[in-house]
Amino acid sequence: MNQATTTTSPMMTSQSISRQPAPKRRTHWASRAWSGLVVGLMTFFLINVGLMIASVATNSVAKRWLGTWLPNGWTLEWYSAAWQEFQLGDVLLVTIQVVLSVVALSILIGVPAAYTLARRNFRGKKLLTGLFLLPLMIPPITYGIPLATLMYELHLAGTLPGVIIANLLPALPFVILVMTPFIEQIDPNLESAARVFGARTFTMFRHVLVPLLAPGILAASLLVLVRTIAMFELTFLTAGADTQTLVVALYYSVFAAGVRASQSIDAMAMVYMIVTLIWLLIAMRFVSPTQLVSRVKEHPQN
Amino acid sequence: MMLMSSQTAGSRWRDPAMWMAAPAVIFMLAVFVYPFIHGLILSFQPLEGGMLSNYVKFFSTDNLWMTIGVTLKLALPATLINILIAVPVAYRLRHKTPYQKIATTILVIPITLGTVLIAEGMLTYFGPKGWFAQILQTLHIYEGAIRLTHNYAGVVISLVISGFPFAFLLILSYITGIDPVLPRAAATLGATPFNQFRYAIFPLILPGLAMAFCLSFVQAFSVFPSAVLLGSPAGATRVISIAAYEAAFENYDYSMASAVAMIMGAVQLGVVVIVLGARNLFYRGPVTGGKG
């Protein structure tokens, strides 16, 4: 029996042993081996991803790099080349305009809607929730192509408002889904108290709910921000030549590779990564990643 | 809005809280529902032939209907790998420690890479003269040519790199949402760590896993940039979104493009329905609370 259990996999061991009270040490061995495996696998994954990023970073500052461990000269000129070649200044400006408008609009429209879903019960509520969930459940290309088709008919495609509207489509349901549980866990008695003192809905919202919701709103806007910077498909389908965001410009630069030096593409890729990374790190400072879906449970209420 | 509110009691109309959802509903109707219906109708108005000729054409042209299989063959394994790796990692990082915060941040960083940077990085790193090939050759592990780009494997790897952080974050938030009292109770009754997971945690996160699978699958299913840049877009990784894009922006056949988009949505929703249905088959019972 002992011989058999030590040779089988850690899962088998712990299962076959569970009925017997004694062998505590073997359980330890099994769970140690298992967590060693998990940590090892993750380390392998992260090392390869890290080296992958490092090779892009190295290439972006290399003079020439062909088949050796390290390039034979270093330079920063690819960054200035990329800046001019791809008109990075304009692209960054468009990206900032699109991202900030999407964040602001999705919060302004999404938070009140989340309030309705969190506080009111009405017929058709399930249908409404489904309507908000659907864009997250079907691929962006599926609704992006009909939307882009319509936008071309209305001459909206290629304009800044067009790109903003298209990006707002997945952002708004996302805000509603993140904010609804946040609002649900706020004590409704606070609202009743405000009403007792004569506050109307708008005043109550402004002075009671918004301050309480500030952490949730911050979390939702940072997550929308990171998602919108990375949203490729919808921007790709609706953007014109002068309304490209960073992701789309980057795609075209790789797609049309051959004309351009790979170093200047990599320099642009690094700019993209650094922009997103800064925002992600800020987001992680304020948002615990575990709050993403479930209810906030850090301050126990019951 | 009109449809739903007309069925409800009249007093609802005077409730300001009900009106707060109006802008969001109007936006969704104008930007999501209307274009979708427009696209659906457009797909039945082909440039030539009868009402159904776009769909007939799709299912009778080899390089069109085969894209469904190609896409599923890429997206299903990639999503499964992501979920299967994410569960044990998230389970290990479920306790709130400084170590958890650092590890989580590092694991989430690949989200910032974006598909294009991953494609570019993989072309450099896994390329014939890249570091990966050089390391393997120096260590005498493998000397032959490495074929991890411009094929099926390349796209799956890039889907795992870009999809894992998202799956991990979702599952981590489901696991940390479980009351820690439950596994502790199981431990008191003598359950090994594996059995705590098997009998206390797993049944509780199963609905979350199904949801995480669906949300990760959507991302993998709409794979576009990596299939073009890292795969072989004419052959093994000609996914359905490439077919839709070609119809719309290379052939300017918006009717056909809408048809492809509708088929794509239908396949995706089919998978979601199967997964959420299977969840109900496997486990019935309370998913929250401490009874059990």
C-alpha cells in the first residue's frame, strides 16, 4: 500500500489516503509537490514571457541584431524614427481623446443605470440585464461589422465621435456589471435617511451615493481605461487614417512590415506597452484585482 | 425601454430611479440592437441571388465554412488551457498576503502587452535566430528548427499569453469570494488540501468557472490580429473573423460580411449555451452561503 501510494500522482495519493487518519506527513509531501509544480509552471511561463518582452526591448535599442546573443551596438534613434514615421504624436493625442471620452461617458451613463438595476425590481429586469450582458458575450467583430457598416452609411466612420461611440459599446455594459454589485452592498438605509431629510433623488445621488461609490467608480474607470487602450477590433473597423489609436497604428505598422525596420516597430510596441503598463500599475494600486467580479467582502457587514 | 415599461404599473413612470437607466438603454438600442437588426436584415439582402444566398454561399464554399472549425480548433484548446492553469494558480494565491499582491501583479502584466506586441515579440523570441532557439542550442536540448510562429502553435501560444491574465483575474475573484470558513470546516473534519478543494471549493466556483470560460472564450473566438500576424492567414489559421473582414473591407460586400458576422455570433452563443447548460447538469444546489 505504501509503495503504491508513493509512486502515484499527488492527487491520487491524497484521495486514497483521506479515509485513513494517520499519514499526515505524506499529505504534506503531496501538497508540497503539487504546489511546487504549480509554482514551477508559472515560473516557466513568466520567464518566457519576460524574455519575449526583453527581446522586443533589446531589438528596439539595437543598431543591428542578427543571430547573436546581443546586438553589436546600441542606439535610441529608433524611438525618434518611430515618432516621426508613424506620427506617434498624433496617434497618442487621438488615443488620449478616445480613452478619456469613453471613460467619462461610460461612467456618466453607466453608474445611474447600475443604480436602477441594483435598487429596483421591475418586470423585464432580466431582459434588461441580458441586453447589457450580451455585448460582453459575443465577439466584438460580430457586432462591430454591422455597426461599422451602418457608420459608413451615416458617414460617421473614420471620425473621432464614431470611434468613441464604437468603443463605448463594450465599455458601458462593463461599467454597469462592475458597479451593480458595488451599489447593492451599500446600505439602502442611508438613502432612506437622506430622503427623510427631504433630499430629492438627484441631491441624494450627489451627496450620499457618489462619495460612497468613489472607490468603485475609480476602479471601474481604471479598468475601462486599460480595456479601451487595448481594444483593437472595434477601433480597427471604425477608424479612419487620422483617427487611429495606438493599437491600430501598431497593427498596421507590423502588417505592412518589410517597408520599415523591425527596430522601429519594436520601439513603437514598447511605447504601447509602457503606456498601458503605467495605467495598469496605477489601477492595481487602487483596485484589488479580487474585486473584479465578486462583491466587496473586505469590510464584513454581517 | 418602451416595450418593457409599458407593461409595468403606471406609478413606475414617476419614479426617478427608473429613468436613470434611460440613457444607457437608449444607447444600447441605438448602437447595439439597431445595427444588429440592420445587419441581420442586410444579410438577407445579398448583392445577387435569393434571400438566403449569402448563407448558402457560406456553407457551400470550402474556404468559408471551414473557418468555423478552424476558429473553434484554436479557441477551445486555448481557453481550456487558460482555465486549467488559472484554477490551481488562483487557488494557491487565494490568501491575502503581500506575496499574493506582488504575484498577482506580475501575473496580470501580460494583459498590457496587447496582441500586436505579443505577435512581434514571439516573432523575435521564437524566430530562427531568437533567444529561445539559441538557449535550446547552447544547452543541447534541441538543435533542429523551431516552428512556433506562422502556424497553429503560434496562435495558440499567443492566445494563452494574452488570455491567461484575464482568466486568472476572474477565477481569483471567484475563489476569494468564497467564505474561508468552508474549507476550514472541511479541514477540521480531516479533509486533505486536495479534498478541501474537491468537495468545498470546486462545487462553489463551478458557476464562476463556467462564466470565466465563456468570457475567455469570447476573446479567443474573435482572434484576429494574432491569426494574421502569427499564423498562416491563408491556411491553418484562417479564422472566421478574417473571412468577415475580407468580405467587408476587401470585397466591399457588406451583405455577405453581415451574414458571416451573424454566423459567428450564432456559433459563439451556441458554445455559451452548451457551457452554461452543462454547468446545470453537473451541479445542482446552493452556490452561496454556508449550508452544506
